[in-house]
Amino acid sequence: MSAYSLAKDVYAGLGVDADAAIEQALAIPISIHCWQADDVSGFEMHEGTTDSGGIMATGNYPGQAKNANQVRQDLERVLSLVPGVHRANLHAIYAETNGKSVGRDELEVEHFANWIGWAKDMGIKLDFNPTYFAHPMASSGYTLSSGEPEVRSFWIRHGIVCRNIAAGMAKALGSECVHNHWIPDGGKDATVDRWGPRKRLIEAYDEILNESLPGCTDAVESKLFGLGSEDYVVGSFEFYMNYSLTRKVILCLDMGHFHPTESVADKLSAILQFHDRVLLHTSRPMRWDSDHVVVYNDELRHTFAELARGGALSRAIVALDFFDASINRIGAYVVGIRATRKAILNALLEPTSMIQRCEFHGKNAQKLAIMEELKTMPFGAVWDELCSRAAVPVGMDWIRDMEAYEKTVLCART
């Protein structure tokens, strides 16, 4: 009898259909971010775009992608090693302009034609992000909330053209394109005017979002702090929670953008009482918001468990957001994607009704005991079965593929 057959029987004893859990876990899309492949560098063809604007990928591991073809090549290898349905998530700085200098406020969907064609060939969909950082117009630390009309107008135009690009991608691929806004705006120390920037940010977003564009699904993303905005972040959680609710756009919760004592899992049952959907970025803070590679830890498990318990897995748009230049980038991708899919599967294998009945009837010792026993259930056998059905490497077999790709492809890059 196979390990999976034994595991399936154990879960069935708790009223859980392991086959159904595998099928559902494989069907939930995960949007893979392109910027792990090249350390958030992008491929703009003009000078003055090196200011990080609060973004920093540390390390110099060999094999960084140097052009869009190499990013796509890396993503193809990653997709061959991870199970389930996936999308690709782009930033505006990954435009391909054929060697021409094109301002961010002049970008068009044609500059992403290669990405759209690639997505069609791969049978996947695309998501998109304006790039409100790493640009001379972001050097002051403020973009959409800037007190300088010229700066603010530039970024408003950028946001508008990016929405048009997202709508174009959606039309070309026959799927909504999630278009997420994150800005680095804020102050380093002892910020006095906290009202003005937030008022300007409301006005800027209202102008950007003024036109309804079919297929473009807008989201806004908060942050606790960043490099250069340790004291004050204009787009705080409170700001975006209220803005998204009143403007009917999606609220993005990045798991690395909160204080270490906060739980994103706990926020979901509150937010989804009022919001139709959320955009969930799986990321991992290390002491602070550092966007480490996602691993299968308690916070990730608890987050997807909360969604499953509320019947809300279909209401969460799942995307990745981490970048690490100190390790093999293919490995970073695969570890993070597999961890996210594992957490989804684990949530679907929970006998939630049984546990909730114990809680409802005050049988809290029984509830605690069941939850403890679940920690040593044969989850690994079900995960291996999921990978096998998806025709991707099982267990640690993918590591050999990663090492071979590093030797033949990544190390050859200069």
C-alpha cells in the first residue's frame, strides 16, 4: 500500500477528502513575480534609474538575468519545477523598448508585446505593477504624494499609462490583470506634515483611477516602513484600508509589511467582512520588512488556514513578493512557490468542522488535542502525491535540476 493511500485513509477518518484537497490546491493560481530573477533591476534604456527608492536586493550570487529573454528563460525553468496553476507578475521597468529611451509616463502595451506573446505560448496570464521607485523623480522620497506638482504629475501619468497597459494585457490574454500600486513615499525622521502628503495621495489616486478600464483590477499596497521612510509612511495600512473600501479597489496585504507582532492571518476575517477580495503577497520578514524567500512556516500556514476556514480561498488573489540576490535565484523561486502551495494544501486538509464543533461546545481540550495531532499527520505523503499528479519533481529531486541549470545556464552569464 502506497504512502499516499495510507495518508488518504488517515485523513478520511477525519472527514477530509485528500483527493479533493489536491485538486483544489492545484487549481488556485499563484502569481510569480519576475523581479526575483534580476534583483529588481529592470531593463530601462535611459540613465538615472539606479536610486533604489526603498528597494534593495542584497547579494551577488552568479546568474542574475541581464535581459527580458533571460528572465523568461528562468521563469520557464521555474514553472517546470512547481505544481499547479500560475501567472506571471511584471513591473513597468520590465518593458522592452528595442533600445529606445521611453519615459515611464510614455509606456504603452506594445512595449510588453513580447511578454504577452510569451504568456500565450506558455498558457499563463499576466499581472502588472507601476514602478514608482528607482527613478530620479523618486529621489526626494515622495512620488504620488509629492508637494512638487511636476513630480506628482509625472507619477500620475505613469499610473494612468500602466492601467492602460494592464487593460491591454487583460484583453490580449482573456483574463483580468491585477494591477497593484505600491509607492515608497515617506519621511526618514521627525516628519511634521503628515496631513498634506496623504491628502495629495488621495487626489493622485482618484485621478489615476478615474476611468473604468475593463480587465484592469486595481489594488493598493500598504507598508509599515522602508529605507528612507522609517518615521513616516504615507501609504500606511490604515490609509489604504480606508481608501480601498471607499474607492472599491482591492486591498493588498503583503505578509512582510507589518510589525513582527502583527498577524496577517488574524486580519483576514475582519477585512473580508467588508471587502469582496484581497490581494495577498506571500513574503517573509526577517526582523523587519526585508522580503525574504517564503518558507513553510507558521504564519504562512495560519494565513491560508484562515482563508480556508472562512470559505474565502477563492476571494484571495495569491501572489509572491520576495527577492534574494544571495542565493541561487531559481532555488529562491521554487522554495517560495512550493511553500505557498504547501500552505494552501495544508489548509484544505484541515478537518475544520470537527475542530469548530469542539470549540462551539466548549471542548477546548479536545480542540487543542486535535490541532496538536494534525501537526504530525502524514501531510508529506499528500504533498508528494500532488507533485506527482502535476508531473513535477517530488521531494528534493528538483534540487538536481536547479544545480544542472546553474552549471549550464546561470554560470555562463556575464
